[in-house]
Amino acid sequence: MQLVFATHNQNKLEEVKKLTPSNITLISLSEIGCTEDIPEIGKSLEENAQIKANYVTEKYNLPCFADDTGLLVNALKGAPGIYSARYAGEGKNAEENMNKLLDELVNITDRSAHFKTIIALNLQGSTSLFDGIVEGEIISEKLGDDGFGYDPIFRPNGYQETFAQLSLATKNSISHRGKAIQKLMIHLRQLSNV
């Protein structure tokens, strides 16, 4: 089965490919000739994921899944949330996003936060949603060289390392995206066995 993963983020694509069974071939947006940024104009992660999946399905007539992920910081009433990728501006610069978040949390003791991923799958004429959440905290300095986005400042509960310090295998087994992808893959396996 071929499935379009509606992302331009190569890091995210590689991360998800490692979780995908061999009978499913993931195709990126660039591989189908989609070079435009699909506008994320929804008011929730669910809406944004559906907007991206629907865009590909309607324009290219291909089965597709899309995700939207947000980092929700309790002391900031859930910010950056749906604006996580462009928290410091439309440039989607991870360093600037992290710096802005760290600046806003100076002198704040409650640094608890969670990542949430929603995946929308358009397949065989219907849409299915899958979610994944990982609880943790925002540390006060960037640690680690792996990962992307906010990974260097997010430490998941039960670990001493940030997402950027953990191995990809460990991160995928506990992360928000990993959990949502696992649910998606279980669903796809059930469909292929019907």
C-alpha cells in the first residue's frame, strides 16, 4: 500500500518511516509534486491535521495522512499549542521558537508541559483520527543534538534526558508522534487483514 504523508519536514518523515511496516510505502509531498505549504488555518490540532489530509486527497486523489503537533505548556495556558511551529514568527525557526519559550518561562516554577499529536487518515472514502500524548517538562537550557523542534528543551516524565538526547528508537517508543503512529499502524494492519 502507498500512502502520502503530508509533510515537507524530512526529519519527521524519516522518524515515521522507521515506524512503518514494510508493506506500506510512505510517499512525501515532494514525491507527488506538492511543493506548496498547506495552510494550517484550523483552530485545533484536529482541524489542522484534517485540512492537510483533505488538501492532498482532494487535489491529488491519493490516500493520505497528515499530522499536527503542539507543545502545550501549562503555565502558559496551553501555549504555544497550534502555533508551536511558528511561535516566534512565520519563519518556523526552531532555535527562535525555543528561545522565545525559554524567555517566557524565566522565573516560572511550574514547567510542566505535554506534546500532543493528532493524525488524520483519509483512506477508502473515510477519515479516521488518532492521537498521542507525552507528558514532561520544559528544562531551562537546550541539551542534546538529535531530534528537532523543541526536543532539546523537553524532558519526558520518567527520563533524565531530553528528547534530543534520547536515541531515536527510545524517543519513538514513548513520544506523542510515536504513540499516534502506532495507533495508525494498528488500524492499517486491521484493514489489510479484512
